[in-house]
Amino acid sequence: MKGVPDWILVGLVKRIHGNAGEMLIRQLTDRDDCFAAGAELTLVRKREEERTPVKIESSRMSDRGLLIRLEGIHSKDEAQPLFGASLFIPAAELEELEEGTYYAFQIEGCEVYEGERLVGTVSRFMDSPKANPYLEIEPAEEGQPIFIPFIKQAILSLDVEARRIDIAEGFVV
């Protein structure tokens, strides 16, 4: 796949849960196998660059979301330094997607056009649990970020090879 980074972010440690070392995870993938017991991930602590291999000891869903415990972490004190950490998988583990579906990293960096006018560049693809996903666009001209819903009424075409997204008129004010 073109433009594939070496590592894919699949989760963030949102908070420490209880006294037994469990962590509430913001899951950034729909691949549940990434967080199954026995799964191996790479952890990067907040404000650090060192990558540490970790293994999931247990995982379970709660009313607040996914809770995991890592091997070797069995107390709140041991888990606390991992607050805010990022969890990654190697890009080599990615599966090819069906036609018309994309990974966020393929969309980020694409130029966005409304007709012939360059609107800007996608800085982030944001998924929202309460609304449609959307694109955050860094405008071509100075100004505030632009937000476009990632829906078929707004996105006319998306060409990841050409790094171009064409949007319908009326979505940029």
C-alpha cells in the first residue's frame, strides 16, 4: 500500500481503572483482535519516543469502554505511568481493504478541492461516536481549520494514489 507508515495507532490509554492495573482504552480500530488476550502491541509512553513491546493479559468490555490489563502490570501504581500512552501495531499486520474503504492514514495529507479551487489539505480524519466521521482540513489560505463530514453527499471522489479528494459545493463556507 502506498504511503503506509511503519506503525499504526490502534489505541490510547484514557485512564487507569481500579486498583488491579486495568486501563480504559480509547480504541482507534474496529479490529477487536488487537486487544484480545495474548495480542502483542507496541506501547509508546506520553512525551516519549521509545517503543516497548507489550502483551495483553486480559481484556473486557465495561459500560465505559474497553478495559485491558498488560502482562506484568498488576496494580494501579504500576499502571499509572502508562496513562496517556499510545498503542501501535506494525503496519505489516494491516489487511487490504475492500474497494471504496480506506485507512485514516491514506486520507490524511490528501489535497481537497471544491471544483478547481484548492480548499486545503486533510490534517486529520476524525471518527465521532455521536455523529458522522469528518475531515479536518488545514486551509490553503490562512484561516481556521475547515471541517467536512465524511459522507457521500459531501465527498464526490477520493483518489488516494493521486492524493486528491473532490468535495461537493456548499460544504465550505
